[in-house]
Amino acid sequence: MARIAPLTPLRYDLARLPGGLASVLAPPYDVISPAERAVLAAREAHNVVHLILPEGEGDAKYANAAHLLGRWREDGVLVRDDVAAFYRLDQTFLPPGAPPGARPVRRRGFLALVELVAFSARVVLPHEKTLSGPKEDRLKLFRATRTNLSPGFMLYRDPRRELDAALATGEVIAEATTSDGVACSLAKVGAPDAVRAIVEGVARSTLLIADGHHRYETALGYAGEVSSAHPDASPQAEHRFFMTFLANGDDPDLVVFPTHRHVHSLPAFSYDDMLARAAATFRVEPLASRASAAAMLERLAQVRGGGGGSASAKAPAVVAAVADGRAALLTLRSDVDLAAHPTLGARPPVLRTTDVAVLHAGLLEHVLGISPAAQAAKTNLYYPQDATAALAELRAPAPAGRGDVLFLMNATPVADVRAVAEAGEVMPQKSTFFYPKVPTGLTIHTLDPLREVRVSPARQQ
């Protein structure tokens, strides 16, 4: 069962911040561009971006982050909150591309500590592959700062919304609006009955990693290192727990967007040849010349049946667009023996029903010759999230235009992600894009092996 605990985190002393909480928040480190980092760093000298993406050459940057963190604690900019609590986070927003007059969406979750367990325990479930580079970078930051600066993002199961009442308790302690217009409200939920109800409710569920696979694996590795150096450390020692944002995976307001695939730099590419080879596995439906991204995505949604719920009953489909304005809907044919397919046959049945796995195995690998290793290394792939911008870039006149073919996708439903994870399988990287991102800087979890996590009331019985 999943074991969680309340936090006693480091938090910003808002009285010392003229710009309030918004001035020190940042997106997750792996989505911050160099230009955005410069903006965040200039906004406030204590913005958390100085810690999660520190300045400096080589490994010196990690030492710089540790030095800054220590100085901020000495100066009282970051202070310990010694009252153990969960931190409810409400994020209210308009989904990108929402029509005028659309109803704002509120996603509710909470920051907590999750006991670190190996994936083999089948308690914390990954759904995407990870790369070694980001894990090495984050591990060096863990070692230098001895803190968990950025929360992960996990989903628990609560179809009857039994935790809603406990999560509704507590007092709002801070509010902020992030640069992308998401209104954040942070509340402290610490009443013993509420904490107990949350701990016991989550314990009935497995936890699906929605975002932060690299961070979780890094925390596991770091915990192993510290445990070896401190064999007598308590089972409740801080380094054995990972700071995570937990949300109800059964919440209908959970917003998931697709991440598209922009293929580039192939040795040779012919759209006609691609479609001819794809026709053995996919039904090819030409779309209107120079159709908009919105029109293509609307056609994709129609294939799924309007979205929502599991897409497994529908045939996997993607749109392939090229620079001259041509585009086609490619839908997996029902008469194909997938078990005998050269590349799809090597994938487990649960993956053969998902758009993203079918795209990677049936088109990128089988038709275009991009090997799984090249896919993982992003040798020939960009991963755009804005379909309109990606299509404009593809169609731009030379030399501005770039890329060979753009594949537009439906979002992967949460039910399908969980089905893959519970089957013990993983999807290609960047298979999901949960919106909005969870900001960094709300709470910071220290990783002191001599300091214990406050055991929740549910564990004191």
C-alpha cells in the first residue's frame, strides 16, 4: 500500500518578499527555457530557479545552489514550518485554447511526503521511460543541497471522492498567480482527523506517476546512498521520503493534453512513400489541404468519439502533416494481425491500443526507420505541445521552416495510462502532458538522515 506522511517543510517567509509568493515560484526545472530562466532569475533574487537551475560551470553549479540555500536559511528567507501538515494546492485556470466564455477549471491536490519504494513493489507505478542524463544532473543537486527542491506529481484512486471532505479543511496561507495565468491557493491541512483520513484513503490506492519520473528515480538512488552511509538511520528518516503533489486520478477536472511529435533530419524523406508503406497497417484518410491544427485535432477527437474515458475501444490514430500543406489521418486498421507485425508484435497487447505506442512502433520505427534508441535520444524528434505553433514552424518558408513531418495526437486518457502502468509496462517518453504544471517553491523537503518525518496519526495507533 502507498504510505504517505505530512510535511514539516522549509517555506518562504512571505514577509521578506516584496513581490509575494508569485515572485519566487518557478515551473519544474525541465520545462524552463534559458530565456525563461533569465526572466525568473531577474524577477526576484530569491526565486527558486536559482536553486533548481543554478549558475556555474560544470559541477560548480551544484555547490553554488547549496551555498545559496544555506545563506537563505541563515538570513531567514527560508524558514522551517514545524507543524506537520499536508498542503492543499488549488490551481484555477482556463485550459490553453479554451473558447471565450469558457468555465475556469480548478484542480485540487495536496503536497505530501511519499515513502520511497522500488518500482518492483508495485506501489508507485511509472508509465514512461527515463533517460540517464537528467537523473545524473538531479542526483548531483540532491547530493549538494541535501534537499528535495521540486515536487513530483502522482495520482491516487478515489472514484467516490471520499477524501474531498478532509482536503476541504484547513486555512489558506498564501495565494499567487503564476506567469501563465494559473491562480494558486495554498492551504495548510493539519487537523489530526483530516490527516488520518487522507493517509488512510491514499493507502488504499497505488500511486501513478503523472510527472517527475526522473525526480522519483533520482530520489530512490539518493536514498540508497544515504542509507548505506547511515545504516542506523530511522525508517522515518527524511531521506526515505519524496515530496510529491498528489491529485485524484478520477477527478473529471484533471486536464491532460497531448505532446506531439515533430520528425526532423531524416537522411531521406518522402511523404508519398511514407503513406504507401503505412497503408499496410493504417487506414489513410487525406485531409483538406493546409487544414488548421484545430481542424486536424477536431478530426482526431472525432475518431476517439469526443474524448473522455478510455480510448482503448477506439482504433489508435494520428495525423501526419508536411510542409506543403498536405495532411492525412492514419488510423490503425482492424484487419491487421498486430501480434505478427514486425514492430508492433514486439509490444505487449496493452500498448497496442494506445496512440503514442502505435505511433512510435508502427510509424516512427517501422515506416521511418527511427530506432527505439534514436527515439529515446531524441535524435530525430522534437516534442512540441502547441500544435498550432508546431504546424506554423513546419510550414514556414525556408530557411525558417524545419522538420520533415509533424504527427499530431490525441491526449492519452488517464485510464489508459493507468492500465499500462498496472500491467507493468511503460509508454514512450513524453506520452502525457498534465496541465497545469505544479510550481516549484511552495515547499522544500530536507533530506537529513538524522531528522525524522512526523508520523501521521494513522501510524501512531
